[in-house]
Amino acid sequence: MKALKYLNKFFYKYRSRLILGILITVVSKVFALQIPQLIKESLNIVEDYRSNQITDLEIVKSQLIINILYIIGAALLAGFFTFLMRQTLIVMSRLIEFDLKNEIFHQYELLSLNFYKKNRTGDLMNRISEDVGKVRMYFGPAIMYTMNMLVLFIIAITKMANIDTKLTLYTLLPLPILSLSIYFLSRIINKRSNIVQQYLSKLTTFAQETFSGINVVKAYGIEGFSSNSFEELANTSKDKNISLYKAQALFFPLMILLIGLSNILVIYVGGMQYINGEIENIGIIAEFIIYVNMLTWPVAVVGWVTSIVQQAEVSQTRINEFLEEKPKIINYEPNKTQIKGEIEFDNVSFTFEDTQITALDGVSFKIKKGKTLAILGRTGSGKSTIAALIARLYDVDGGTILIDDQPIKKINLDSLRESIGFVPQDAFLFSDTIKENIKIGNENASDEQVAQAAKSAYIYHNIDAFSNKFETLVGERGVTLSGGQKQRVSIARALISDPEILIFDDCLSAVDTETEEIILQNLSEATKDKTTIIISHRASSVKNADQIIILEAGKIVSAGTHDELVAIPGYYQDIYNQQLEEKLTNQ
């Protein structure tokens, strides 16, 4: 139960609902437990008439009718308050589920990129959906039925003991066996529940990755292999679930057996007491049998509730693993910061935590506000790492990054990222309309601003050709658009936010050189007076930059303007000449 202590704050938050639920439960059981007593009195009246203690049949009929009306009234009131109990406690569990899901989602947003590299999407989804669902069962049905059982036991056993202590003790004799059974079975269920949840995460992850990479699956014709792998994983998961439910299946038969034993004891012991004159009338035996049967479901549900609590504990343990994870990127400055756009790297070094690959080693450069820096280099040279560090997606291992002459850690993180328009190398679009994808950069943007951003990114004419224009749904990850169209929508998304800093990370790789020229001309106007960083493999993309740096193995090997670098033998001159030859050949 240690993991479930984390949830106590929710009990406190909704304490009024919890207390009200307990009070309503007590009231409902008080009315329900009037019924056995009324039945006992009715049987006693019949017995008194049979033994000639009452001779007037009309009095008997009148009293029986009154008792029947009382029974109906008590049953209706008990049912009404039971309905209120469910409304109070089950709604409380849904409110807590809502709060917990939001808390987990917020935590996911705070965690750094390294966290997402170490954990699979399917497992993250499973914890916020399946695991939270099991925790909700702990707040709702488990608490509701536990309170229901406790209140019923306290009131019913008190009434039974007041009538006949000896018969009550015999009736409750099977309960210690029940407690021991629950103890041993709960330990087995706890262990098996943990295994089941792990395999559910594996199944979710496998399915999610297959659906996300369905193009690769179909292109390589590995549908059969994927199906076999999924079936094998599903079979193992099925076996683990069967193993769990075998343990859970022991509860209900055991409960019914023990309740049946209690009924037998009531009939035998109570019957012998009646014969020996220890019990005044037969109605007491009938009352005890009704009490025992009223206790049947609460006692039987103990096993189910125990199972729910055990599964909730396993799920909350898994949830706590992520909730206790500390974000690596911390916002040290609570107050908003005005960003102008000057950027300086001072002997910056950075090594990726997961792979231990040194991406940058002693990198230094400075970009003044409104100037353009271009970064070129081979794959793996550290170009994209510079972009990620400027957006503070990671913190440096050595050296300092300065924004407007202030260390980046002293800049408010929200202000920093709001001032950056970042177009990543892998353009990601959400499963929504083109307009909404562009408006992510500025959710308050007008339709005119959306259209202007699309024109600057040279995607407007493509969008205008679609039947639904800007209302066109792009599908998951923008699957309905080409690679070049996705990149240009991403550029429009960055431009519409009107940021102080623009970072284009190889975002024109999927367009042809002619389209690239048009986009660059548009961007030269849109990026005027903005600090711009262009990361590319093409010399044509960066030739107009104020400064160009060449990276190799995380180090700057040369720097200068286009005219300076093209005159020096090396990487820049080589790619410029190669791309110039390709252009002439294509002409």
C-alpha cells in the first residue's frame, strides 16, 4: 500500500464528497437493515396466530399489510440512498481520474528529451490510460464497496449480537478462514498483476510502433513477420492474464462456500436453540438467515476489492516511477525575460547522455541581433545539436551559452522558447487541419496572418489547390502531404509566431533547388531584423548568410563569409563546386 500513499492528497481534495458518501452509505444500510427485523416480526405474528396467542385474523392481516408497506418503503429508501452513494463516490473517482491524468500529462511535458529517448511511447500511453484506469477503480468501486461492507457489517453484527450472541458467533465462524484466504491470494495477485501490466505496455508499444512505421512494414513486405511477432507477444500476454485470473477466480467460489456454511450453521444451531427453548420464536432464525444473505455480496466482494487494490498498487507504482522523475531542464528564472536575439557560444561542449557521443567540443561563435549564421557539416558533425542547445532542449556539459549577454540558464525558459521559431529537420505535423498546424506558432493568428505565413513559406499555392484549402486534414504526422509540403508548413508555423530568433534545421532538404530559391527569397524578407540560423547541406541555402561556420566531429574547422570560404580549399569549396556542377548538368 506504500505506492498508494501518493493518492492521499486526492482524498483530502475531495474530502467533502468522501464524507458525504460515507454518511449516505450509513443511511442506506440503516434502511436496508430494517427489512430483516420487519420480516421477523411478521413471522412472529403468524406464529402467534397459529399458537392461538392472537385469535383475531383481521388484526393479523392488518399488521402484515402494515409490515409489508414498511418493507417496501425501507427497500425504496435504501435503493434511493444507494443510488446517491454511487453518484457521490463514483463521480469522485472520475474527478480524481481527470486530475491524475492531467498531472501525469503535465509531468510528461516537463521531462527532457533524454527521458523520451529512454522510454517507449506505448509504455507512456499505457501508464496514462490503462494504469490510471486501474487506480480509478481503487478510488471508486473499491472504496464504495469497502465502506458499504464495513457499515453493513457493523450495523448487522451489532443487531445480531443484541439478539443472540451465541448464534452470531457461529454465524461468523467462517470469517477468519476468509481473511487468511484473502491474505495469501492477494500476494499472488499482486505479483501476477505487475507482470500483466508490463506485457500490456509491450503490446501497446509494439502496436504503436508498427502503425507509425506502416510505410516501412508495407514497403519491405514484412506484414507476416510483424503479425507473427505480435501474435507471439499477445500469446505470452494472454498466458500471463490467464494466470492472474485463475488466482482471482478462486475468490468468488470460496466466498459462496463460506456464506453457504454460515447459512447451514444458522439453520442447525438456531434450530437446536429453538427446540431447546433458548430462542423464543422461529422469526429470529429467519432474521439471521436474511442478515447472512445480506452479508453475502459484501463478503464476496472482499476478494474483488482486494484484487482491485492490488492492481491499483501495481499501477500506481508504475505511475510514480515517472511522477518522481526530475526534469533535467529547470526554469531557474520565474520572471518573464525580454529577448532581443543576440546569441553567443563560449567554448561549448556537449555529450549525449544515452549514447555518450560527444556532439560538440569547444565550439565558440557569436551572432549579433538581426544577423544570419549558417552552419554546414557532414552528418553527425553536431549541427542540429547547436539548434537544440539554443532552444535549451538540453543543457551544456561545458562552456556557456549567452543570450543577450546573459547565461541561458538565467533566461526565463518560457520566454526563451516563445522567442524562437524552430523548424526541425524532421517536420512533424499533428493530425489536424493545415490551418491549425500553422496556428500552433500563434494560436490567436487571424486567417490573413495564416495565409501570409503560407505565402512566405511558398506553400500557399499548394494549399489553395486542395478542395478544402486550409481546412484540409493532414492525417497522422502529416501523412497526406509530401515531404517538401510538410517542411514548408513547418516553416509557415515558425514564421507566424513572429519570433526574435529563427532556426531552420535543414528544412529545405525535401524541395528542389528552384523551389528552394523562391523560399529563400521570401525568407530574406520575412527574416529581416531577426537573428537567423540556417543549418543545411547545400551551399546554395547559405551563400547569403552574414557568417558561415563549418563543423566537423563537433568542432569548428573553418568560418567566414561565402566569398571567403569558396576561395579556400576544403569542405565548403568542395560542396559548392559539386552542387554547381549538378546544377549545370541539370540545365
